[in-house]
Amino acid sequence: MKKAQTKQILDKNEKISHNNAKDITNNDKRRTEKDTNINIFLLICIIGVSLAILLEILNVRNRYDVCKDNKKLYWVYSAYSDVQNRKGLLKHVHLVLERIGYEKSTNKTPWTLLWSHDFPFRSLYPNLHKLRPNQKVNHFPGTGFITNKVDLATSESKYIPRAFKLPKNKAEFIKYAKLNKDAMFLEKHNQHRGVYLKNVTAIDSDSGESFVQEFIQKPFLVDGHKFDIGVYVVLTSVDPLRVYWYKGDVLFRYCPTKYYPFDANNLDKYVIGDDYLPTWEVPSLAQPYALGYSMKDAFDHYAKTKGLDTTRMWKDVQDAITEVFIKKEHHIVEALKNYPYQDNFFEMMRFDLVVDENLKVYLLEANMSPNLSSAHFPPNQLLYEQVLYNLFSLVGLSTNNDITDNNVRNMMSSQKNIAVYSGACNSICRDDCAVLDICKLCRPCLSTRLRSNLLNAHREYLHQGDFRRLFPPAMEPRANAVNATKFLNEANRLQYLWYQGKCNNDVSWCL
Ligand SMILES: *[C@@H]1O[C@H](CO)[C@@H](O)[C@H](O)[C@H]1NC(C)=O
Ligand SMILES: *[C@@H]1O[C@H](CO)[C@@H](O)[C@H](O)[C@H]1NC(C)=O
Ligand SMILES: *[C@@H]1O[C@H](CO)[C@@H](O)[C@H](O)[C@H]1NC(C)=O
């Protein structure tokens, strides 16, 4: 429309000029110089006005182009082409991004977000090696040490069922099997598909490469059904480490067939597949779910009717996940050394856990690209979209602001938002930054790197939505942090003490 108007205006101007020119040639030469001057003056005025209009139009065009450049673009990557389909596997990723003002694009344009369904650091290395400060990627390099099933399962933890690579760890396996004669193991062969449940005598540790993990034989059941728990977790930083969990809801998936009488040949009794039983089809949970409670609330309610309190269980779920990040952080720190800015990365994973009949928690795996398709279970749409919406907010992708602009950054989080321990900073720390750990948080002692991290931590707090910190964990006001920070490296210890300082000043910061 704008173009058509412009053309009209130009046509009109041309006509006017043309008429004027004709007037001048037809004029009596004896006319006074004054008249000629007036005509020239008019001509100049008309040309001037035309030029002004033209310039204004160009100007508007330019402004429009700038706006277009500012439009936030995202690029979706996977070897699997269905991810480009707005109705496919990543439907809710596309929908949520569009709702918060993103436009789907390619790697040819200056994108703000790369949503990679596959682990991108090998295939996309040339693109990821020279990222600009305002670009974000939904994976961290090095997180394979968490999301690789075998790497995770063979990590030492009271929350992870014992696992062995065979024949590599044959000696340890035989030793463990001798002490735990009743143990059952899920076996996965490198050569064959599928998993098999076997007792220790049935496992042949020399039958080629395989992987076995102890099976939790007495799971807690809801109406007789075994289930697993999927917790959405976000990593926003390492060195120092910041990890969050989505507390808005948790994905509960129930086995379609009742667990007892147990039959190892019937996987529907103990393995969760795409055809799981959703919360709203489990008889005792359907009612609370229909009343609007979350999957997590519905489960907690059920446990309560069985005389069990889930407080401890949820605390253990958080501990189990946190421990993994503390143990694996160094791999990510190491992998990040090949990239210019660590702020380019974030990662959302789903941790899958199970609980036994005493609500003891076991961690089974971490999925690096959790399935967010509601194709099978439309009611899951709300969970997936809420997780994504809160995720984009937490990692700073929801604002329209140019975070590379200092004024914009200060407006969000600045020095006064991160100043803590005023008592110590005004006394004991004044002459010596090394006298106490907390002195390193005082403005004159704060390193540039830590300062930038604390500003990020503050921005995350403001935009965390339904995410809550896993690490650093929830705190008590004025708690003694000595024991809690004893085993942390310096960056994590100082960041922990900073959160403790914020919590001391304002209880809403404690959680
Ligand atoms: C172990 O499994 C094998 C094969 O399924 C079976 O024959 C055997 O009785 C089992 N042993 C024990 C102790 O359960
Ligand atoms: C994701 O889940 C849907 C069911 O909602 C299923 O149809 C699909 O196969 C799953 N995709 C992947 C890649 O696991
Ligand atoms: C720290 O741990 C030690 C040993 O476990 C304990 O005796 C002490 O009370 C703890 N201190 C605080 C402040 O919790």
C-alpha cells in the first residue's frame, strides 16, 4: 500500500512540474524578470517538497528495515527433517517461540537462538565456534557426560543403581553379584536391540559387549502400576554452576499393565514406552487431575492417602540431580575452553527417576532432547508449553531488549542488585580482600568474571518463572555455610556465599 501511495505522490509531482515547464515556455518573453523569478522559485519549492517527501519515504523504509533486522530469529537443526515441520516433533517449540515474538529462520541469517534437536558440537562446530554474545544455543558442550546413559549409570552415587560394562568391569560385577545374589539386572547388548531382565546367574559376562544395570525390584505402585518421574532441568552456567528444576509440574508416566503378578517377559509391566498410561487414566489419580491438580500434586495426594509423605522424596530427587551436575561440571568447563563465551549456552534436559516401595529415589537417565511432542497425549501440551515458556524466560530469550547494550543490561541488573555482606565489606574486608571468603564479594574485591556471573544470576532470579534453583540449593537465612561449601571449588563457593548473602537480606531469595 505504501508503495502505491508513493507512486501516486510522485506522479502528481511530475505533472505539476510538467505544467509549470509548459507555462514558462509559453510565457511572453517581455514579461518581467520578477515573474520568471517567482516561477523558478515555485519550481524550486515543488522540487524541494518532492525531495523532502521522497527522503521521508526512504527514511520510513530504512526504519522498517531496522525493525525487521531486530526481529528475533531462531534456527532449528537436526539431521532429522521432521523438526522443521511446525506440526511435527517440535510443534510446541515452534509455537511457544512464535508466541514470544520469534520468527523461524536458517543459519544464513543472524539468529538469536539455535534450537538443536541433535547434539550440535561436532556437526555444527564451525557455526558454534564464532558465536556473537547475543546468540544462544540450547546445549552446552560436554553435557554428553551427563546424558550418555552408560556414563551416567556408571557414576558412583547412592541414587544411581549399580551398573557395569561387560566384559570390561567383569571382576567388579562378579564381586557385586556374589554379595547380592537376589539382584536382577537389565541387560542391553551392543549387538542386539531391546533390553532383557535377568538374574545374576543368567548373565553371561563373556557374551560380547554389553551393559547391565541393577533393576529396582520393589517399586512404589499407584493402583498396582509402576511409573517413572521425568523432571525438567535447566543448566544455565558452569564455573560457577547454576542448575534449575521446573517445579510447576513433573512428567509421571505409568506402565500400562499392573506390576504383579510379575513376569519378566512382559515389558508392559516394568518398562515405560511411548504407549505409557498417563496420569488421567490411572483410576486413583483421574479425580484429582480432573480437579485441576498437576501430575505431581495428584501423585502426592495419592501417596498421602497411603500414609506416605513425599517431602523427603522430592528433596532426594533434587539431591540426586544436583549431585550429577557437581560431579560432571569439570567436563563441561573443559569442553567450553574451545568457545569464546560461555554465556552462549544453556541446556534443558529431562531426568528420569524411579522410586521403590519406601519412596527411595533412583536416578536412571538424563535425556538431552526430551520428547516434547503431545501427539500421543494432547493434555501434555500444557506441560510442554509451560516448561518451554518458563525456560525461554529464565535464559533471557523472552525480552526484546538488546542485551549487548550496557544501559539495557544495567537496567535489568546492576551493582546495587548484587552487593551483599555490607557489614563485612565496610569493616574487616576494607584493607584485605583475602581475610574472609565473603570479602571477595565486596565491590573492590569482586573479579570481573564473578561480577558478570552474579549479574547473570540476578537476571535469572528475576525471570525464573516456575523454575527453582537446584544448585546453589535452597538456603536458610543467616545459616552457617561453612559445611555446605567445604567441598566446593572457589567459584562455586563464592557464588553459594553470594546467594546466602542475598537470602540473609531478603527471604524470597532463599529458595
Ligand atoms: C535365574 O534365571 C534363570 C533363567 O531365567 C532361571 O532358570 C533360574 O532359576 C534363575 N535363578 C534364580 C536363583 O532365580
Ligand atoms: C515422541 O513422542 C510421541 C508421542 O507423543 C511419539 O509418537 C514419537 O515417536 C516420539 N518421538 C521420539 C523421537 O521419540
Ligand atoms: C559441620 O559439620 C560438622 C561435622 O559433620 C558438625 O559437627 C558441625 O555441627 C557442622 N556445623 C554446622 C554449622 O552445621
